[in-house]
Amino acid sequence: MKHAVAALSLAFAAASIAVAPAAPSNAAATSHTLATSDRKFLAEAAGGGLAEVELGRLAAEKASNPDVKAFGQHMVDDHSKVNEELKRLADSKGAPVPSALPAKEAQLKKKLSGLSGAAFDRAYVDAMVKDHKEDVAAFEKQSTTAHDPDVAAFASKTLPTLREHLTRVEGISRSMKGKSADAASKGM
């Protein structure tokens, strides 16, 4: 009799486990606990990363200055990798990120698409200097203020790459300004 009761109890326990609702996935559970500021950071970083790739492709194709062309390709390569990592992180947190260029970046792409030669090079480099200054500041802030440790770690890990991009594009900008100053002085 004891064995029959034990077997019956075990059968009921197994049945209740089989019909119990599934626990929410880690991503869904995390989705509700991810701070608004962390969600906003992930979405903005993803939109900016998409822009870096799109604008980098444009520069790799259209730039007349070989340094600008190489920098554009560098943006495509680096930001494609970072974008993949960011997408995995956002997915794991249940945070939606854009899959298309945000309006501001789409407007910049449209503007740059209409330029050529030195005008394109200057506009692209100026945009990249401005953008990378903003990115470095945002990632520095998020690396220390993020509520989610994975978001903070992503920001910290990405910062050296963004700083390298800023240093490189500022060097290109200085070089371009030096060349245009030299050309202007020779014309006098």
C-alpha cells in the first residue's frame, strides 16, 4: 500500500510539473528590470553603430582622400563587429534596438550622398569628429552609471575602440586642414 501511495504521489507530482506554466525566459525577465537609461543607451548606441557602418561604406566608396577612404572602411569593419555584440547583448536583455538608420543619421547620409571630392571628405570627417566625441562621452558615462553590469561592461569594453577612432579621425582632420592651409598660402 505504501508503494502504491508513493507511486501515486509521484505520478501527481510529475503531472503537475508537466502542466506547470514555463518560467519566463531570462531575456523576458530581464526586460522588465533593465533600467530605462540602459535601454535608451542600447538603442542609441545601436542606431549610431548602424550609422557608422552606412556612412563608412559611403566614405569607402566616395572619398577622394585615401586617408578618409581608409577610415571609412575601418568604421565598417570595427562597427560591424561592435554592432553584432551590441545586438546580442540587447537581445539577451529583451531590449529592442533599431534595425534602420535613425532619422538624424539618415538625413546626414542623404546630405553626404549629394557631395563629392574634397567637400565630401571634409563633411564626412567633420561629422565623424563630432559623432565620436559624443560617443566617447556617452560610453564613458554609461560605463560608470549603467544599472546593468553587462551594459556597463559593454560600454567599458567598447571605449578604447571609440577613443582610437576619435584620435584617428582628429588626425585626419588636422592633416586635411594643414593641406588646405598650405594650398591657400601657395595661391597668394
